[in-house]
Amino acid sequence: MAVQIIALLTFVAVFVIAELRRSHIGIVMFAAAAGMGLLVAGLALDDIVAGFPIDILILLVGVTYFFGIAKANGTIGRLVDRALVLVGSNTAALPLTFFLLTAAVSAMGSPLGGLVMAPIGMSVAHRRRIDPMLMGLAIGTGLSAGAFAPTSLFGIVTWGTANTAGIALNPLTLFAVAVIVNLVLLAAAYLMFGSRSRARTAMSTVSTAGGAVTTGGGDEPEAGEERPAREPFETIHLVTVVAMLGLIAAVVVLAILGNNPDVGVLAFAFGAALTLIDPDNGRGALREIDWSTVLLVGGIITYVGVLQEIGAVDLLGDLAAMMTVPLLAALVICAVGGLVSAFASTTGILAALVPLAIPLIEQGGVAGWALICALGVCSSIVDVSPFSTVGATLVATTVDPDERPRMTALLTRWGLSMVVIGPVVLVGTLVLPAMAFQ
């Protein structure tokens, strides 16, 4: 038992030290896995390296490369532009529009890719007198929703890790849960902050009655001013859109037919076709591959593999079994995921906690798919905390500097409240009913 405890404490210590030192957790964790396995646990190097998750990494590289081509050749930018034109002057629909746009971009491989919508959305919020908190939450919840698509990082890590552990989890079920939860959170944001947006718009209308409308930002075209012409879709953009729809359709159809679609291989196939058609942007898309995340996931899962080899995961399972109420154990692990994720890498937390939740599932007390869905979403909805990359970006892109302290305070309250609300709601609506019908 001493070796298992040392390995678990080392795991936590490496996480904390790397975060405090702003070092790459994946690289440090891989080195720690090798050191722990060789020097403490007495494992063979081949057994340690075998824990490196090749299947998940193929998914990450294939998907980020494919959508990197779509970004490099300008297809994504044109799609965003057309979506904004469709909204027109319907200000109330703008937060929902940015939710959908951010979710779509986030679903294209890297969740943080959805942050490209932050400067656009916060600028639009300023021009249209929308409460920046409402727009920020729309972007944050959209990012969280799209991140659990079968084609995106959180979905790949959560579903792929669960699948590797033998837990039956349909990737579309995980995606649906994330979308529904985040739409509910967006509705709550509308209720809490929508009235301030309407008041700001009404004040602007009254103050400019009888004269030219002034937005305060100076970047909204005045009456009669010609708006910039939209960039047209060229042949390569239409081909890319067809490839994007083809990838999504292939994933959905194969999942419906009961097969396990290898999203990474499909993305490589469509990406290979696009790079043959457009070699220049194909080469440029290599820069879009998120190697940092590849190393992050690889290092953490390799260490978790060492924990499994030496029985540390079984030790956690025994501790979980000692809890007489499985529902309480589910609440605790979801709350831990949310709390740590509010300050650290969500990807790292998912890669670490999903395997550590497996012993609780194997005890037979909770349904595996329900707990993994709850754990994944709980670890993501806290990301609007200003202590995380998403929340910090939302604060930084708020146009009015006077609004930033308010944004920081409100996002802190929102993010930390999700640490409690998320587990209670998700365990109550997913895990509890699933236990009743087991």
C-alpha cells in the first residue's frame, strides 16, 4: 500500500508544482511516470510507455489538422460572417447566436479555438449595448457545449478514455448532455443579465432621440454608411464546407448504426483530401495541430497507466467501496473535478479523473455513462472562472475597462457556484435516475 500512496501523492504534487511553476504539466507528468515506474514501482520501461494513449492522440491530431485547414483557407471566417448577417438587427438573438457560433468553432477540434469569438462577441456586445456578462456567458457556455462534440477535445478525451476502460458511453449522448446543460445555463444568464441589456439599450435610444445614433464605441456604421463587402465563398471554401459536413455526417451515421466511428482516422481522410486539393493551406494547417495538448493528455494518461499497473487505482476503488452511499461518492468526485478545473487545465482534469472514477463504476453502485457525463460537464462549466483561460479571455476582451472589475467579480461567483450547482444538478438528473433503473 505504501507504493500506491506514494504514487498518488506524487501525482497530486506534480500537478500542483507544474501549475505553480507554469510548466507544461504533460511533459513533467511523463517524466514523473517514468521515474515512478522505474525507480519506485519496479516496472519495465516498455510497460510504462505502453500507457501512452496512441488512439486518443490520433484523434486529437487528425481533428485539429482537418479543422486547421478550414481555418487556414478562410472557410471558418466566412461561415461566421454569414451567420452574423443572418441575425441582422435582432439584438436579443445575438447572445444565442454567439453561443451557437462558439459551439460550432469549439466542436472543430480544439475547445479553446472557440475563444476566437470572444473579441468579436464582446465588441458586438459593446456596440449593441448588451451586458458583457451575458455575452461572456453565451461564449463560455457555447465553448463548453461544443467541446464535448465527438470531433472536439473534451469529447475525445472523455469518451475515448471511458471507451478504453470498457465503459459503454455513446459520444452523441455525452454531446447531447453538454448541449442541454449549457443551454439551460444560457437561459439562466438571459434571466439574470438580460434585463440590464434591455435597460442599456433603452437608455441609448432615449439619449439619441432626434439625432444620429451614437454607440459609445465609435465602431458601428452610422446611418447611410456603407458596410464592408463580405468576402465571397470561392471553390475551395465550398469544397471545405462539403468536407466538414461529410465528416460530421460520417460520425453521426456510424454512431447511429452502432459502430464506433474512429473520428481521428476520418479526419485524417478528409484532411488528406483537402491537402491534395489545396497543398499550401494543407502545409499551413500543420501549425494548427495542438501539440501542447497532445503532450498534456499523453503525459497524464501515461502516469495514470502507472497508477493502474501498481494497483493505486484499485486502492481508490476500495476507498470508494467504503463509502456506503455511492451517490455521495459521485457528488464528491464531480465537485473535485469542478473545483480543480476552475483553476487548472480542464483537459488535464478530464484525463486524470475519468480513469480514477472507474473503480467507483466497477463497484456497481452507479451507471458508468451517467457518472462520466456528469464528471465531464461539471469539469467544463466552471471554465468561465476568471482564474482559467476562458474566463481570463472574457475579462480581457471586455471593451469597456470600467466593466472589467464587475466581470471579474461576477465570473468568479458564477464559476465557483458551478462547483456546487453542477454536481448537485447533474448527479441528481443523470446518476440518480440511472441508478434507479439499473
